[in-house]
Amino acid sequence: MALPQLILQAAQQELGPVSETPRLDAEILLTRVLDCTRTHLRTWPAHEITLEQQNNFLNLVARRLHGEPIAYITGERDFWDMTLRVSPDTLIPRPETETLVVLALERIPADADAWIADLGTGSGAIALAIARERPRCRIIATDISQDALAVAAANAKGLGLTNVQCLAGDWCAALPDQPFDLIVSNPPYIPEDDIHLTRGDVRFEPRHALAAGPQGMDALQVIARCAGTRLRPQGWLMLEHGYDQAQAVTRLLHTCGYEAVHDYPDDAGLGRVIAGRRPATPGQFCSETTD
């Protein structure tokens, strides 16, 4: 038998060198073992736990010491107002991506019957957040990974969302023959030789969902072009990008012929989301003149 607070203190010290939030990590893992909330854990300091529970907890701590992300250990991650299932087949949803959701919702009236696409949906985080807030809209969530789509579909079912359809395919190739009012994506945008790919949690995440060419621009370029053929006139494209890519992505959308192009910062003040609108009269819109 052992007291939860003693175990937490020991785990916090162990996790200190490998985690920026060792106490939080330890609490999340222990609540997983005890099947309780963090609030309950903090108001239950004198309760003893069994040897089996202690061993299960130590096994989870060992996985975290190896560098495995908390989200993959627990199999879930909070995003927006949802708790989503995640797996090593999907990226771990991050708070900065909520910036994309906020900006997308600003462009879709609450009573709209819009068609929206989320390209490279992963766990479905963006698509499902928009679907919850805009229940009359039809959301198409695409991904090249069948395993990732299975996670997204399970999340949609668990949340009771019936206005989301998951389709397999590479970016716009999976979309039905239907003009879209809004296309959003959080594509891979890290340069393929970036040292950060070998550090921290991202070591465990799917590489194809993180890296995209020598400058990290390959997927952004493909989406900027293909989205133009699938957006209705005056429809919006919105893309998450790297903190240092705002100028490059702004040039890309201008070159492609999008109008009202604007880059928005995340809560940390870093450039994060680019938005551009398909012109009412496309003219030399690059999606129609370039591969």
C-alpha cells in the first residue's frame, strides 16, 4: 500500500529531466490508473492505493521517461471542448490549432448550410470542432491514412456527430464533386531535415504528418493549388503553418490568385494561420493553370 501524494512526488522528481510539466504528467498518469479526476486526486491525498495500481502507475511513468507522449500513453487528448481519442497514427492536437477553428467559425454563420472540408484530418480535431459549432454544415474530413481516418470516425461517433463524413485520399483527391464554402487544413509544414523532428514528443508522431519537403512547403503548395478547383467563388481557404512561414505562405496564396489574404497569429503572437478567398471571377487563378 502507498499514499498517492508520495508516489506523485517521486514520479515528479523522475520526470523532471524529461518533461516541462512533470507534476501534471504524473497526475494525469495516476488518474488514469485510479480512474478518477485530478480534482478527486487532490482531495483524496490520504487514500492508499494497491500494489497492483502502484505497479501500473510505475509502468506508465517508465513509458513517459522513454519519451512517449502523454497523449499516446493515455490514448486521448483534450481539444476545443472535446476529449478526443488519439493514437500513433495521428498527430496530437495542439492548442495553437484552435486558432484555425476560431477563424474558420468567423467565416461560417451559425445558421449556415455550408460545405466544409478538412484536409489531412488526423484525429478529426478541426473537423469535429467545427461540426459541433455548426451542426447544419456538412463536413468532409479526408486523410491518406486509413488508420487515422478510423480514429477520426470513432471520435465523431463518440461525440454523436452525424454531420461529418470521413473519406480516404490525398488532400483534395478524396473530395466529392461538390463546391466547398470553406477548406481548412493543418498539413505537414516542418522541413524534412529539421532537428526538432528528432526531439521531444514529435519523435513518436507520424513523420508524414509533420514533414513536407526541404522547406516544409510541399503540402502547403499542393493544397493552395488544388483547393482553388474545389472552392466555390468567394469560398475561403485556411491553412495552419509554421511560426516562420508567414511571409512564404502569404506569397504563395497571392501567387495563386487568392484575394483578401491575411495571416493571423496564435495566442503566443506567432504567425500561425493564413486565410485567402477565391475570387468571384477567377481569371488566372493558379489552380486552373498549374499542376
